[in-house]
Amino acid sequence: MSARPDRLGGRNVLVMHPRRHHLYHTALAYRDAGRLAGFLTEVYVGRPGLLAPLRKLPMARVANKLSAYHHPELTQYVRVLPAHPALGWLWRALGAATVARRGRSWAQVAADLVRDGHLALHACCSQAQDAFALCKADGAPCVLEQYIGDRRAGRQLLLDEFAHWGLPMDEPLIHYLGFSQAKIDINEREYALADSLIAGSAFVRDTLVAAGVPAERVVLAPYGVESDVFTPRFTERRANEPLRVAFVGTGGVRKGVLYLLQAAQRLGPQRVQVHVFGTLLLPEAMLRPYNDILTQHGHLARRMLIAELGQCHAMALPSLWEGSAIAVLEAMAMGLPPVVTPNTGSVVRDGEEGFIVPIRDSDAIAAALTRLADDETARRTMMRRARATAQQQTWAIYGQNLVEGLSLAPGR
């Protein structure tokens, strides 16, 4: 443990969770350090067993998604603030933890809990500004979870990409993606208010420092993966079978899916097929030329996604601007060699677990896919290395980096 002063001044922590699932692991890290005071969330199911019968119905996907909000180790810390009053009744019926009454904003509820408990606040970027402002007025330390690279630089890259593909400037879509000027302004005010910033990858850390955030305020805590859940299926690839490449996430110009499709098309449908798990935020006319190599599965519940990934041979996320893509780690844990860019914020080593290609480079992606499609021995070696590396990227190590980076002493 570092001898540096405790960055939170000895206070315990309230974690504010706006449906960012990795924050469950953040809360567990604080709990294991004896420093967790509360977990403010929008939805929490305390008795997932009640949902078991629903799995037999057509709405099984919904049941699976709801059960993902069950983390029994956190139950005693949870306080639920439903997005809508009607949801409050549902969560109570399902056995949720304490359900707060509406009428106050997230920021007000968080600030009141922080003030009354003499706590620190840990919250996500773009959703922390108001709560931080209220907490700082009372002298409370604030920790910002920056899960994506600096938004100002990311916006410029995104605007350039819209122009490159001849797409109109769709500001509502850009806002949805998190890169509107309003989102940038909020995030930069959060930089100023936060005492410490947690970067989920070296890529995020470097963009924060380039944006003017003092390096000493940034804590590097790379995200982890549940390698006991995402386990290899090692699907045998038959002779002359196309290489099935998984793309996981909301696909659009930011995540580079068009460059992936261009690359796959060059190899042809007999050699490569791209399977997209998520929504493609692109005009249908832009996707039509790739119909013979593209299969869209939409968003799947986790157990269904795992089953589908088990039928793939590799994954690709040639993202232009990311944070720390957990989807890459999950694919690696399943033994899928990934094709990524430096801006994906992954732990991939080029030529070892997979391939690192420049952004906006369909030729480089095509070369990587060619190697994976044509050299089965190399692909299987990368499969084993990807799995081994993912097994070392645990949430326990993330928690250790978080606790040590904030120089947290044992809790009171």
C-alpha cells in the first residue's frame, strides 16, 4: 500500500450507479477495502429466484436482463431510485433493497446521502456534474469514473468520420453517442470538480492528460472480465468454412464497423462472415452492399450472447474512439482472437492474442482477417493466448488498482 495520503480523506464511499455494470465491481472493491457506505442505483432485484419461472416464457430475454441486476453481496448497501414511480412498486414486489421515493433528482439524493453520512462520492462521467457540484459545496471528495476517452477530441474524430462517409450531421445521434457539445461541457466541468479520475485504460488516461487533466489526479485501473462466465467453446472450424467474426456493441461510425465490413467484403463471403451483436446505427442503404457477408443479431441477453459467441472464430472492434472495451475482454476470455485499434483501450498485444490495426484502415483489417482465416495453426495459438491473458485481467486486480491508486487505508 502506498504511503501517499488517502485521496478520500478517510471517508467511506457512496457509489452512484447509472446502469454501468462494471460499477458493481467498483462497489465490491470499496466494500472489500472496508470503505463502501452505499450503492445508489436505478434498479436492483434482491430476489432473482422470483424471475426463474419467467425464463420459460417468450419474454425470457427480459427476465435474464433483470436478473443481471442481482448482486447479493451488495444488497445491504443498495438504495434504489427508480426512473419512474411505477417501477418503484415493481422493484418492491421483486424484493429490491430500500427504494427511495421520487421527487428529488439523482444529484440531490446522492448529495444528501453524502452530506448526512460524511461520505465521498464515486460517479460516472457525463452523469456526475450536478452531484459533484453539490457535494463539493459541502467539502466532500469526488471520484470521476471516466470510462471513455476525452470527449472533445472524440467529437472531432466523429465529425470527421461523418464527413468521410457523406453522412449528415445528426446532432441528436451525436448527443446519444455522448459527443454533443453539451456532453463535452458537462464532462469538462466534471474534470474540474473531481479530486480523482479513474481511467479504465491507458488510452483513456493519455487522452485525459492531453486534455489538460493533471496526470497526478488520474488513477489507472483497467477493467476486468468474468472469465469463469465467459469460457471457451473452441468451436471446430470445418474445412472451407467461412471465418465467423463477431462484432459486439452499438455499431456506427465511431466503432469502425464500416471498415470491418469493407475488409470482410474484400475477402468474400466464402472466407469471412461478420456477425453483429447489437444495433447498427447506420442507414440501410449503407449496409445493403454487405448483405452477403453480414448477419445482424440485435441485442442479446448475456447467456444468449455467450452461446452465439461460442459459434464464432474471432472478434473485431476496430473502434475509432473507445474507453476500455469490456466486450473485447469477454471475447478473449472465450478464446476469440480480437482485431482492435490502439484507441479501443484493450490489453491485446499485436501478433500475440490478436491484431492491432490503425484506425480507419480496412486494408490492415483485411490483412488480419486473412491471417486468421487462412492460418488455422496461428489462429488456435492466438485463441489460447487470448484466453490466458483474459484470465489475468480480473475484476479483483481492477479493484486492487482502484484501492491502491486512491491510497485507501482500511475503513473505519
